[in-house]
Amino acid sequence: MGNREDLLAGARQVILERGVAKATAREIATAAGVSLAAIGYHFGSKDELITAALMESLGTDIGDAMEAIVRDTASLPLRDGFAALWNCMPEVFAANREALLASMENTVRMLRAPEASPAMADAADQGYLGIAEELRAARPELTEDEIAAVAKLDFVLVQSLGMLWLMNPDALPSGDELARAVAIIAGNSSSSDPGR
């Protein structure tokens, strides 16, 4: 690994142990085994390093888990695959609890810094494009517009349901409930037919 990768790994370690607000540049550099100056050289600032580390960590861990579920359910009808994905996500959230907390903490920090807006917009774009890429591979029958729509819905759901899971895991709707709601809105299922 190079210094940049060491810094990302060190930042993730310190953030998960201490939280975003308490993570210091010195602790991150020590955990990474590099000089303090390396943070500025590779990332410009500690805040930019923390943001990069969280986006990469969540994108990798939660994103990889979502992609695996999408691949594993590709043979199911689209609605059933959607339900299966969201039925599995509470387990994914549980496996990434500390990273979700750190991400929430970092999001609030970034929202208070207007200069961070472009980075946040880019992160959102990258998140949904990653989901779209996996959907494209798993669901070749979908058009590009359909892939974009489902990817954006999945991205919104992972963001909002991740936060809801942190606040109250028992309040999370099941994937079956979400799929049924989408079908009802689309006019493809009556509210009296729970099996559809």
C-alpha cells in the first residue's frame, strides 16, 4: 500500500474507534504509519481525508453487499428482487453500524461547510451510478431510464433507511412492505392483495 491508501485505512480505523469529531490528524497519521504532512499532500486537509475515507468505506462495504444481493436475486422477478434486497439490508446496516454513524456525523459537518457541497453532490452521483452499474449487469431487460429510476430509488432508500435503522431498527419497513407500496403506487396491485 502507498501513503494515500495507508491514510485512508488509518482514517477509517480512527473514525470507527473515536468518531469523526474526535479524530485528530495526528492520530490518523500515526495509525497510517506516515507523517502528518502526508495528509496535506494527498488530501489537502484532515476533513477531506475523513470524507474520502468514509465515502470509500461505506461505498465499498455497503455497496458491495447491495451489489451481491442484486446479483443473487437477478433471476427473480424485479419486484421480488427489490423486496429481497430490502429484506436483507437491516443485516448489512448492522454489520456497518459504526461506519453509518461516522458517515452521519461527517454529513452534518459537511452540510455546515458550504465549500463541501460539490463533494457531497459528487458522492451522491457516484453512489447512484454504482448501483446503476450493478443493475445494468443483473437486469439487462431494463432500459437505461428504468435502470436510472430504480438506482435512484435504491440510493435514496439506502440513505434514509440507514439513518432510520440507526435511530430505531424496529421501525424499518420490510422489503416486502416497500415492494408492495411501490406496486400500489404504480397501480399494479390492489391494497387488499398482500401476496402480489
